[in-house]
Amino acid sequence: MNNVNRRDFLKLTGSSVIGLTFGSVALRANAQEQVALDNPTAVALKYVHASEVDGQNCDNCQYVQGEKGKEWRPCAFFPGKVVNAKGWCAGWVQKAG
Ligand code: SF4
């Protein structure tokens, strides 16, 4: 390998590593983490993955976000995490409409 080829090879390898790194960060950002029951906010709000309160669950709460029908959805109270559509917490408020 002469000098030019080696430089090109290193450039290519370097950008591939950067591409892979950004790629996995993007993947991680998309696959949001399910909120843990021992998350301090979850504990404070008594969050559970399965509601025990009739007619109240994350799916019909005003604070749930994302696409209806998904099992796990983002919630305004848990930035960067997802809550179970059948879950519940003390912050539950009937979704308007
Ligand atoms: S505020 Fe509580 S009940 Fe409402 S979506 Fe979030 S975790 Fe579920």
C-alpha cells in the first residue's frame, strides 16, 4: 500500500466508524426505554404497568403521547421513556375528546 492509498483507507475507515457511532445513537433514541418501576418519578406517582383503576389507563390519559394502538407510548411525565398503554399513575387525567 503506498502513502496515498493508506491515507484514503484511513479516511474511509474513520468515516465508517463515525457513521456507525451516529447510527447506533439514532437507533437508541428511537427505541425508547420502558419506564422502570423504581424510576423516582414512577415511584412518586405510583406508576404501574397494568392499571387497577377501572376506566383509567395511560391510553386514555391526557398526558400520553405518540401513536394510539401502540403497547408502549411516550408520556409527558417521563421524558425519553415510554409507559405501558394499560398502565396508570396518580397523574392520570381523562383525555379530552
Ligand atoms: S400521566 Fe400517568 S397515567 Fe397518564 S400517561 Fe403518563 S404514566 Fe400514564
